[in-house]
Amino acid sequence: MSGTAAASSPPLLEVRGLQKFFPITRGFLQRVVGHVRAVDGVDFTLAEGETLGLVGESGCGKTTASRCILRAIDPTGGSILYRTRDGRTVDLATLAPRELLPLRAEIQMIFQDPFGSLNPRMTLLDNVGEPLLVNGMGNRRERADRVAELLRLVGLRPEFMHRFPHAFSGGQRQRIGIARALATNPRLVVADEPVSALDVSIQAQVLNLLLELQARLKLTFLFVAHDLSVVRHISDRIAVMYVGQLVELARTDALFRRPQHPYTAALMRAVPAADPRVRSDDAILAGEVPSPAAPPQGCYFNPRCRHAQQRCRVEAPALREIAPGHFSRCHFAGEMEF
Amino acid sequence: MALDRPMAVASTLRPLLSVRNLRVSFALDEGLVRAVDGTSFDVMPGQVLGVVGESGCGKSVTMRAILQLVERPGRITAGEIHFRRRPPNGGDEDSAETVDIARLPPRGPVMRDIRGGEIALIPQEPMAAFSPVHTVGDQIVEAILLHGQRWQEGGRKLTRREARDITVGLFRDVGISMPEQRIDAFSWQLSGGLRQRAMIAMALSCKPRLLIADEPTTAIDVTTQAQVLALLRDLQARHGTAIIFITHDLGVIAQMASYVVVMYLGRVMEEGPVDDIFHAPRHPYTRALLRSIPSLYGETRVALPVISGALPHPFNRPPGCPFHPRCPDVMTKCPGAVPSLQPVGTSQLASCFLHHDVVDAG
Ligand SMILES: Nc1ncnc2c1ncn2[C@@H]1O[C@H](COP(=O)(O)OP(=O)(O)OP(=O)(O)O)[C@@H](O)[C@H]1O
Ligand SMILES: Nc1ncnc2c1ncn2[C@@H]1O[C@H](COP(=O)(O)OP(=O)(O)OP(=O)(O)O)[C@@H](O)[C@H]1O
Ligand code: SF4
Ligand code: SF4
Ligand SMILES: [Mg+2]
Ligand SMILES: [Mg+2]
């Protein structure tokens, strides 16, 4: 729906060749002896009102990529073109801090650990209202009104604003984190594992809330998670990441109908089916994600890939469009069932 | 007919562990937290028992009670925990002695023997389980030397060298490559998956009759999770170790357990063979829990059915059936009496007045 409708209008966000390298230093003089290529050439677009899911195993660079987009860290290379509320296109990757400041309100983040991101010594009023304060929005009275409105929006009682975070359950705290992210009326919300720490029953409530808020406020989501069933449920399109690169990008239904990369297929098989009559234990993906400081020759996935051939060990595949809007970084995509 | 026992109980097999009406409370300044409030279940020899329930429902506290590890101000206030011990000197199972763990002094010699040598725990926080100042290998070697009787032949004391060789073998068994090098690593140098495997090796070092795995895969990737689950399944098949597997992931339960216990607010709501729990759930809580998970096959971007209301605060437990404030099928009698866990059909048990009228006396 939103994915197809939005495809014709210019994207809200266009990420091109994004790179983030962390230096590896040795010895007393902190000599740089190499680089962790945590994000190494990531491209995608995000249409207004769309949800893009970003999945992959631990350490593949999801958080680093998200933090670059928020400019919480400075990218090493590439561009992050963002269409602002007033219709300008700016490159977040190179914008000076002074120019970035007014855009902070438009791009917000929801964290995995709602407790870690809330200040335990501040009431909900101050926690949820903090982004308003930081962005110089409203006086204390107006902020209190806005916080009451936000708490109602996420299904909490406004009277709660004078309580401290510890008085709330995990699911309620995640709602508080969402209220905080929405305080400044953002257009783009980056959610890094927002439901991973929650129980299934609470997870369902938070996913429903995110879907409802998105429809109501026309939000655009970049949704990072490692749980494929959750990502599938909420995303219009899904990007699969492996060792700092995208290996597959497609509409959700297409990706699940016919994954075009062996890594995506392996991730899908690893999800334990919530049905004892479906045995999901065949062909487990062995091994671990290689270090992004020393990735393997050729295709980064070749040491773990059950379809790997000689060519894969020497020649790195490029990200290719296999079908309209369906991209894969595998030599044999389109020719083989994975 | 009304007293039909479920299949597992009716069989001639005697349970390895039998928990009856267990209650554990924490006396805090703000009030009494009844973390476990009358829980009963059995574990059969060689069975994988899955325990599922939302955060705070008392899963970990129940398991700590089984090991007499409930910390102050917590206390076992009622109930029994019958455990069939290892038969002496390799004798047959009929000569095995059964003890009530709830009556044993936590720091006494019998409890120490059981804890290190017969029931092993893979704790919920693997990082906290290893000391950061000793290598993982040294910690396992110490455990083997302490409970060495499982490994030595003819009453001889094990040497350190032998204990180290056993540790290398255990590392190999749990699928750690280069075990000779890996055992000299500190826990914080290992990746999440390797640390979890080392934890399992540690638990197996005492050759347990019962392995308790408390959320062993919650903090790791799906792919690593699949590896660890395969490993546990394989160990269970090879050694016939009984496993209590705790998780709030229903997918993991479906794939691992043969029998399932569903807990809510410190009580068992329903239990039965895994296929019945997933395909013919009797208790409204089990049904609601199953509906709330997104699957790989369902419709996307639509609201998921949720359990209305929130989990009550541990200080204000609802009277009567603990699930009644959130139950879609609540009846007038539900707030007034606590339903007891009773057989329903041929293989399940449920605590719900939709299926019987038996009130819990305790
Ligand atoms: N500040 C840093 N300095 C050096 N290396 C880093 C730094 N931050 C991240 N890395 C490395 O970059 C890689 C990507 O890490 P990142 O946190 O982005 O992964 P992720 O996909 O979010 O993983 P997870 O699922 O565990 O959150 C990892 O190898 C990590 O060790
Ligand atoms: N040391 C303690 N002091 C006070 N209360 C405690 C303590 N340990 C546990 N509790 C309480 O006992 C109840 C049951 O906790 P328990 O850790 O057994 O839950 P759980 O089912 O294992 O949850 P989770 O899925 O989050 O691990 C909770 O209400 C908890 O707050
Ligand atoms: S290019 Fe080769 S190794 Fe890489 S994913 Fe495709 S088949 Fe596997
Ligand atoms: S006893 Fe009543 S309230 Fe409790 S689960 Fe059954 S129907 Fe619902
Ligand atoms: Mg991350
Ligand atoms: Mg627990």
C-alpha cells in the first residue's frame, strides 16, 4: 500500500554508499593498524510513510548504520539525502552541526532498552519533555500539555507524568520511550530493536501501537530488529544486512515468497515455528559472522553458504536487481532456489 | 471418569522431580510478593519440559527454589519438591532415594551434592555465571574436581590434568572449535554463542540427571539460537538427560518441549503434551498467548490480537482466578474462588472454571 503509492513520489531519505569504518589501534602511540568496516557501502531509499525493516545477525552493522543516519556518529563516506519538512534536500552525512540542529526534531530514535534510555531520577514529564527542551520548544506549561497529550497517544494516563520510570512495567516503559521519540513531531523514526526486550503479549501491544501511530501521524520508520517474524509483520520492505553490506532488499511479501539470497533463506529457516507439527531444524546455518575487520575473500557469505562454488571464493558479487525492486548480492540469484 | 489422570502421570514411570503446591514469597518493605503461589508439576526421566509464561510470572524463582537458591528476603513458605536421587554406586533405579528438597537445609551436604552433581542450572544471565577473573576452563576444572566422583573410576581422586582433558572433551561435545585454546579464554573474550556453549559445558561437567535451562537463548541471534537448541536436543537424545526449558518464546517451546507448563502469576494455568497445548489449548490464557504472536505466515501490518489490560503489580494480586481481570471468558464466580489444576480431557490439566468446579483449597 504505502510502499507502492509512495514509490512514485521522491523519497524522504536516500542513502547512497554509506560507510562507517572504526580504526583499530595498537600500542602506546595508538597507531592505526587497520579498520573495522562496520558499514561498507549501503544503499537504500525510504519513502514517506513507509516502514523499512533492517535485519541481520549480531555485529552485522545495523546499529552503526542507524546511528549514522541520526548523525549520532559521523559516517566515513557516502551520502544521506534527506528531504526536509520545508522541501529542501540536504545531505545529513556532511551537514555542519549548526545546520543539523533544526533537523534534530524531525528525526528521532526509539531504543531497545527503554530503561537505559530514560533518566531514572527524572519524572515522566521531564523524560518525555526533554527533546522539547533540547529543541527549545514551548515553555514549561506548554510542555506539560504536550506530554499529557503524548502519554494519552501511547495509551498511558496523563496523571502518570509526575511518576518516575521505575514505577512502570517493561511494556509501559517502552510506551514512554515512544512518547519521548514522538514529542517533537518527527517525520522519520529510527527504532533499534524496539520490541526485542519485551514479552510476546507486550510486544504485540507495542507493535500495534507503532502501526496505529504510523497511520495517524504519517510516520516513516526504519525498523531494526533481528526477529524476522516481527520485522515481517511491521515492514513494507526489508533490507537484509551481512558484514556491513546489504545482501538483499525487497518488498516484504516478495522476500518471504522467494528469498533471492542464501543468507536470507537461512535466517528464515532459523526462526523456530510456533507449531510443534512443523519441524524447523533442518540445515542449520553453522559458524559465525566474520569480523568486519577481516572479511573473507570473494562473497563475504561463502564460508557459511551451502550453495558456495569456486567462483564465490574469489569474486565478490555486486548488489543486482533480480526483479523490479528486488535486489540481491549473490552470483546465482534468479537462477537458483535458495 | 472425573479423576482420569493425564497420560504421563498414569504411566508406570515415576517422576524424577515432583513439585507440589510450592509457594515462595519475598517479604519486602512495601509488601509481600508471592512470586510462586501454589505451583505443581512433574518432570519425567529424560523428558524435555517447557515452562512458558510472561516476565515476572515466577519461572526463575521456581527454578531457584528447586536448587534451594532463593535469596533473602525470599523464602519457600509451603509445598514439596520431591527429587529422585542418583542410585548409590551405580545401582538400579529402584534403589534410588527420594528427598524433599524443600525440607533440606540450603547449605547442607546433601543439597550441595544435588546442586553441583545432580541438578545443573544454565542461569538466565550467562555473563554473571562465569567469574571474569578466572578462565572459563579453570572454572569448569574446579567444578569437575569438586564433584569428581562422577568421572573417576574406582574411587581414585582425579588429577588436574585429567580434569582439564575432560573439560576439553566437553568443549568439543558442545561444538566449540579449537577447544584446547578456547578453554584458556575469559568469558568476556567469547562471543555470545560461544559463551552460551561454554555455559552448557559447565552445566554438563557434573553429568546431571536434570538440567534446568533458564532462557538459554533469549539474548542471542536466531541462527546461534538454532545451533544451541540443536545442541541441547542432541545432548538430551544421547544421554537421556531430563531438561526443564524455560522461555517466553512460544516458537522455542514448540520446537524443544515434549510437555508444556504454562504459568501466570506464580501458578500453573495449564499443562499437557506440546501438541495439545498448541492445537487444543483449554485455558483462556494459553489461547490468548498463542494468538498474540506474529508468525511467518499470518497477515502483515494488521493489529495483532492482544491480551487486554496489563500484568498486575506483584503487590496487588487479584483475588480468585489470577487471570480474571484480563480473561475474555470471565464468569461471575471467577473473582471469588481460585480454580485448582484439574485433569481436562485425556491428557491436559487446566486451572479454569470453564472446565471444572474444583476450588483450590490451599
Ligand atoms: N565504536 C566502535 N568501535 C569499534 N568497533 C565498533 C564500534 N561500534 C561497533 N563496532 C563494530 O562494528 C560492527 C557492527 O556493530 P553494530 O553494533 O552496528 O552491529 P549490530 O548489527 O547492531 O549488532 P547487534 O544485533 O548485536 O546490535 C561490529 O563488529 C562491532 O564490533
Ligand atoms: N530478589 C527478589 N526480591 C524481590 N522480588 C523478587 C526477587 N526475585 C524475584 N522477585 C519477584 O518475583 C516475581 C517472579 O520473578 P521471576 O524472576 O521468577 O520471574 P520470571 O518468570 O523468571 O520472569 P522473566 O521472564 O522476566 O525472567 C516477580 O514479581 C519478581 O519481581
Ligand atoms: S555468491 Fe556464492 S557464496 Fe555468496 S551467497 Fe551466492 S552462492 Fe553463496
Ligand atoms: S477461571 Fe474464569 S477468569 Fe479464570 S481463566 Fe477460567 S474463565 Fe477465565
Ligand atoms: Mg545493534
Ligand atoms: Mg526469569
